[in-house]
Amino acid sequence: MARAHTTFKKRQKEFARMEKSQEKAAKRLQKKSEETGRVPGSGPEIETEPIESFTLPPEERPF
């Protein structure tokens, strides 16, 4: 009779382990969907300035 009790415990442990792994998988999917749910171009604006410090080689200068 002790044998049946240990089998039941093992089954309960395995069920709990499977349940936990399913919860983790669901959490990973949720996190992944939240990361990809962003709108492209919704980040901070990047300021751009014309490059005035760029100098042409002497033979290509207009003056």
C-alpha cells in the first residue's frame, strides 16, 4: 500500500511541475508580445544639424 501512496505523490509533483512550466511559457509569450507591441517611430526625436565642419580638399573648394 505504501507503493500506491508514493505513486500518487509523484503524479502530484509532476502535475505541479508541468503547471509551473506552462505558467512560465505563458509569461514569456506575454512579455514577448509586450516588447513587440511598440509603435515604430514612437521614440524620442533625434535632432540633426547640417555638417558645417566638413571641409573639401583644396582642389575642390569653391573659393
